Amino acid sequence: MSETINWQDFSKVELTVGTIIEAANFVEAKKPAYLLKIDFGETIGIKKSSAQITVNYSCDQLVGRQIIAVTNFPPKQIGPIMSECLVTGFYQQDASVVLAAVESKVPNGSRLV
């Protein structure tokens, strides 16, 4: 079982909705991945990320899709790119990832509450 957290701990994590505006193969990655540009609205802007989601999604399927990401982690160097957010998802039994997403379209930059 995971450690129990309180509301203050949870409120520190900025889980934010954004729309993928670009997706490309991340050819330099050790494991198959995509490079993503995600629009989080006016306040946060556009952020880059890499995501190992190639099993369940093509680049064409990703562009225009709203996702949920952690937007307040510090940038992290991943190969030649600086990842600026963490795209969230769930592992399946085969270790592939299904993206966490919203049920209906919401404004980019909306936070999970």
C-alpha cells in the first residue's frame, strides 16, 4: 500500500488538461516514444514532453487529443530534449500505456480538482 497523503500534499500536484498540438517519433529515445507539444492555455502555454505511448497511439491519433499532465515538475533532460511536463496514463498488463484523459472537452489549462 502507498503512503497516505493529506489534502495539502495532493493540492501541490498540478494535474492540468492540455491539447496535444504536435506529435512526432522520438528517434533518439532508448524505448519507443513520441515527442509531444501540448497546449495548456494562456497561463501555462505550450510545453514539451516525451511519452512511451507508441503501442496504443499513432501520431495522427494524438494531435487534437486532450490529456492530463503534471505541469509543475521541474524540467527533466530526456536525451536531447528537455521534458517540461509529465503526461499521465495507466499501465496495461502488457506494459503499454493508456492515456489519462477527460470525458468531455474542457478549456486547456483546467486543473483537476
